[in-house]
Amino acid sequence: MKKSPTPAPTPAPPLTPGLRRFLLTTAAVTGGAVMVVEILGAKLLAPYFGTSHFVWTAQIGITLLALALGYALGGWLADRSPRPAWIYGGLVVAAAWLCGVVLWVEPIAYGCLRFELALGSLVGSGLLFFVPLALLAMVSPFFARVLTLSLERVGRSVGRLIALGTLGSVAGTVLISYVVIPRVPNSVSLYACTALLCALALAYFAVWQRPGLVPAALAVGLALLVGGLGAARPPFADLPGWRELYRGNSNFGLLQVIESEDGAHRYFLNDLLTQNSYAPAERQSVSLFTHMLHGLGRAYAPQVEDVLCIGLGVGIVPMQFAREGARVDVVEINPAVVPLAERFFDFEPARVRLVIGDGRYFVARTTNRYDLIVLDAFLGDSSPSHLMTREAFAAMRRCLKPGGVLVMNTISDLGPGRDFLVASLARTLGAVFRSHRVHAAGNGNIFLVASDQPDLAPRRTPDFARMPVVVRYQAEEAFLGVRLVDPAHGQVLTDDFNPVEFYDAVNRVQLRRTLALAYRPR
């Protein structure tokens, strides 16, 4: 029995110079779109899963898998039917999918919270971004086939195409990271990306494939309508019993200021995590950690004349020391926080010396010496790992005057099997300083004090009567509650090896899940 001959591939339409330039432009734009989707995807998932390496591993892994499949499908389709209309139809589908992401990221992310962090972030990223990324990846191999006129020029054609796609990726990365994210909501940014993909597809069908224009326009219109509904409805805007005073994006996540309906309490949130709470009428924080950082610093330091605060928060702790006459330097990495602190939390920048930058970079370069360093820098649900290593603590020790004190705040658990972070911080501080202490009140905040004082002990007692009633008992408990930590449950953290994100993941998952579910719309 004779086999039927393999059908010849459908011939590609003739390439005019204008169409050739348009295809190359499309390759550059889709290269940029891949990076925009990858970066925005991690940002959209951050309020639910955080910003740990688990989330970025999931997003990068899904992106690479999608690219691999897209490259293979693009090459296969190009050999079967090298008609650019296939690719531009795929761009419409990718744009429609991303418009759906804008609308449905919240329920899908909430559904994935039932899984552990690594699996949940992987499933969420796959459901939301795998298909559009694979469709975008089909462009390069497909156009390599279409643009190659002869074997003698195949290297030049493919090289030019890959170069343009890579340059587009670089441009997309720089644009989204340094220009768009600090100024535009993530949902609106993704919606704008889909609109650009739709514009490319419509332009192709309008000029070179007119029979396909009407169905493409209808699909684009429906997709943009769905995406517009999502972009017009920002997540976590409707919190029962609270009104939103401010919402804005930043390089370090979504920033919100919310206030109770009676105006008695005001909260600053970063990706749903409460960074501080404030009573405007009393001009006083109602969060335990602010009073403990101030109180422990005053209690352990021989004198408090020069203070370094690594992490502004909303400026409450630096302002406490400044009002008491201390010279205060503040290092804050997120410039978007400063106007919020000034506008909503009575921060006075003129009372301190404010430096916008990374705390590790500052302590490595400064020649100033301090009686007290307050480490309260948080990125998401914990302190940045590069500020919690032996080398980082050694740099801070160098910045202290003789007898000076380091006080730091972290969120963790002292329970068996969950105390790796605290035990490791205690061991690491012990490897750098002569003495250290751990204070905790049982609410999740844990405070560590370290110094070269040979016998570290409080020199004075905080004035608990000046603290709000709501935190007074906890503050007394935390001050008196010096905890013993088993160093065998942790390790000395170094710049070379710092596995805190992995071993403390169970605590961070619980915190993220609790907060995200608390803010879930009813």
C-alpha cells in the first residue's frame, strides 16, 4: 500500500519591505512584552505569596517552560504554514488571556493559597501566564522562517531577528522596572501591554490581511473590555470598616494608607502587610514594635545622642528619638514611602538626616559612629536577607561607638521546628558581638539586642505609662520576657550561605495566607 505524499507547506505571501520592517518591529515588541509579563506577573502575585525566591523561581521557571514550548510550536507551525496571520492571531489570543489575568488574578491567587508556598506560586503563575508567554515565544522561530529568503542569508536573518528580540527584552525590562512600576498600577500596566499587542495585530490585519480584520477587531474589543473591567477595579480597595486614603505603586510593592471610619486609627500597608498603625489624634503608634524598638534602645544604650535607623517605616521611631534631642540618620530604600510618612503620619524630614538608599551600602561607606542602630528594614514579610548576615552585622558593629547597641525587629516563631530564623540570628549576632539578648511577647514580633558590652543588661526601664493601653501589657511582657534560644536550631548566616527564606518559609506562608484571607472580599 502506497503512502500518501506529505502535503507541501502553504506558501508564504510575498514580503514587501514594509511588511519585513513590520515583522522585525513585532519581534522587538514581543521580546519586550515577555519581560513585562514576567516581571509584572511576580508583582501581581506578591500580595498573596510574597517576594521570596520561591515566587521568583516559580515565575522564572514558568516563563522558561513557556518559551521552550513556544519556540518549538513556532518552528513547527512555520514549516507547516508560514503565514504571519497565524502569529498575529496568536497575539490577539495572548492579549485576550492577559486581559483576563487583569480581571481574574485575585480569585485564582486566592484559590492557590490552599497549597504550600512553592506549589501555590508555581500553580498560580502557570495558570495565569503560561499560555500568553508561549504564544509570544512563537514569534521568533516563526519569523526566522518567514524572513529567510535563501540559505546564504539565513545566519544574518536569524541573527538580526534574535538581536532585535533581545534588545526589545532589555527595553521592556528597563521601562517596566524603572519607569512604569513606580508610577502606574500593575493591572493598568499589564492592560497597556495587552493594548499594544492588540494594536500590532490590528495593524497587520488592516494593511496586509484585510479579510481577517473584522474578526480580529471583535476579539480585540472583547478582550480590552474584559481587561478594562479588571484595571478599573483595583484589588483590596474595599475593606469593610475602613476607607482608603492613599493607594500607589512603588518599586517595592503596593502601598496603601487606610483609616478606620471613625478616624481613630490609621494603617500603612505594603502588599497587604501592616507596616505600622497610628492614632492621629494622639500622634502615637499603636503597634508594639515601635515602642519596643525605642524602649529597648533607651534601656540598653549607655547614652542616645547619635542614632541610625535602617528603615524609615513611616518615621515614628526616628521621630521619637529626634524629639528627644538625638541626632538621627535614617536610611530608607523606598523613596515612595517618604511623602506618605510626612502626609499621613506626622513625619518631619527636616528633623532627621534622610538618606535614600540601601542600608547595607550605607553602613559599608559611612564614617559616622552611633550610640544606637535600629534595624527595622522590611521587604515584604521579613527583613532583607542581606541585612541579616555575619558580614552585615560586622559592618554595623564598626559603626557603633564603644558600648553602642544594635536593636532589631523581626517576625518569626519560637516554637519547635519554626525557630530557625531566630536561632540563626542569635548565633550570627553571637559570632559578631560580645553579648546579645532576645525579647518576645508572643505576638510574632521578636526583638534582638546586641552589643560589645561584656554584660549586656538594661540600664533603665521604659516608661510604659506613656504607651497606649492597647500595647502596654505586651510591651511589659516583651521587656521582661528575655527568651533563651537553642543555637543548635539555627546556623551562622553569611553572605555566601543564607538559607533563611527556605527554612523560615512555613512562618511566612502562614503570615501571608492569614493576611490575604483577612482582606478577601466577602
